Amino acid sequence: MEVPGFRPRFKFESPMAGAEITDRISERLRQENPRGLWLKNAHYHITLNFPHTGSEAWTPQMDINFEEAPEGRTVVRCLIGPTSGIWMLFTAGYVGLTLLASPASPSASRS
């Protein structure tokens, strides 16, 4: 068995349709949800998040994508990782540091 990495990913097939899987997850969260998770649903993609109160910037979320497979099956892909805002902050910081570290252009130094 593989050890999950920094952003664990899972992929499996289900005999249920994506809409049925989403309905079951929604129903389960309505019945039993001690941590107050909330669900964002966008057709073939759902996201499970912790509530904003009491969560930190690095609190993970789970992204779940559904793809139709042959014979009425559904491929389910899951990704657990920080929210997209953290990745944008990391990218902006990386770009900013790259721009600061790059040498000045030769034409600017001739003036």
C-alpha cells in the first residue's frame, strides 16, 4: 500500500452515478456531522470543507471529481490538500521572490 504524500490522491470506480454519490454524501452530512463540514457542489465536482470558524489557513479540504466510465460506472478522484487560497499565496510569493532575484536588464544599467 502506498503512503499518502503531501497532497494525498485517491482514485476508484463506483457502480453509482456521480449524482447519487453526491446525494449520499449530502444526506450523510445532514444526518451526522459533528465537525460541521460543509459541501460545495458544482455538477461533476464537490468540495468538503471545515467551517471557517476555528479553522486555520492550512486547514485541508477534499476535492472530489466524478467522471463517467463505461458500463454505467463512475470514476471518482479525490484530492486532499490546503485550500486554493494557500496555493495562490505560495505562487505569488514564489513569483515575487523570482522577480526580486532576477538581475536587472542590461539596457537599464547603461543610463
